[in-house]
Amino acid sequence: MLARTVLAKAIQSHTLGGTVRMAENQLTTYVAALVASSRVTSSVRDPFIVRKFHQKIYNLVKAYHEFITGPASPSLGGPAVLQQQHLLSCADALIDLVEYEEHLKRSDVVVLAYAQRALLRFRLFIQRMKIQATSQIKPAFAAKEAEIKKKKIEISENKKKILTFIRQSPARTKEIVDEFRLMSSRTVIRSLKELMTAGLVKKKTKDRGAVYLIAG
């Protein structure tokens, strides 16, 4: 019943270009990503990480619901193109967590690999969708966006080292964590996210994985 409701909304949504086949493909990749991510939680032993997975899965579900029921949502305050970006960010956050757990080698590698592949397929599908941008953005949201762009983070020595490493060659999360093993994995991943927020580093999907490279 829920799947039918989601499919009906997806078909009606202007973000899907009005084709039933595209809506069905989108729903299929979404459900596969959701199921695969949920299976990971059964193989994770750390209660803290399990809660992290539950929160990020919830965020993905909420972002997807807002995306297909557009064109705008109170939480984002913007058009469909912004909801698409928000959905991609939620998918990225879940992919990062899967890669983190994979690096620690504490969970079923097959389950993790399946989840990563399903999430990347879903992300790629959403990313390839053409969204008709609109120029009408709520003033409060526009002001918030400007504030974020102007915000600068403190570039610590650790972040400088990570930047230097990425500048030499684009690298995957595991490669960066391995390079800076003197830091904790969480510190490295947090630093990467802060560098992305500052616009110094960007993440790109490549060969069924995600790599970090210098922005610009």
C-alpha cells in the first residue's frame, strides 16, 4: 500500500518528467537502497553506530518524501532543485557511514558492499534527473545560503595535511583514513565534511565509489 502511494506521488511529481517508467525505476532504486541500508544495521555490533544508521536512514526517507511531494517544503523553503540537493546530501551521509563501517571491518562485507552499491545507484539516478530550477526562493532561505557560503572554518594543521594529500591525487575515504591513521577515523571524516562545507573539497562518485578532490 505504501509503495503504491509513493509511486502515485512520484508519477504526479513534476520532478520525474511525467513518465511512469522513470517513476517506477526511481522507486525501485530507492527501495533497494533502503532495504540494503536496513540490513546493515543487523550486522553492526556497535549500538552507537546502529543509532547513527537509523538516524541517517530516517533522514533519507524524509528527504525522499519531500522530494517527490514537492515543489517546495517548509523545512527547506526552496524549489525542487534544492530538495534534490538535500536528498543527495542525505544519500552521501549514509554512503559515508557505510564506508566508515567497511573500513573498520566489523560487519559483514557482503552486506556492506550490497548497501554501498544500492545507495550509489540510487544517488546516481537522482543526480541524473533534470530538475527545472526556479528563481523564486524564500528570502529567509536565500539569506541562510549566503551566510553559509561566507562562513569560514578554521584550517587546522590536520586539515592542511588532508588538503595536501588530496591535492596530490583524488582519494577514497579509506585511502585518506589509512594515510592519517594517527588520527581517529571519525576525526578524518569530520575534517573532510568541514572542508566540503568550506568549499575547499568536493566529493565525486567514481567506479562504484566516492572520491574526494580539490574543489574549483
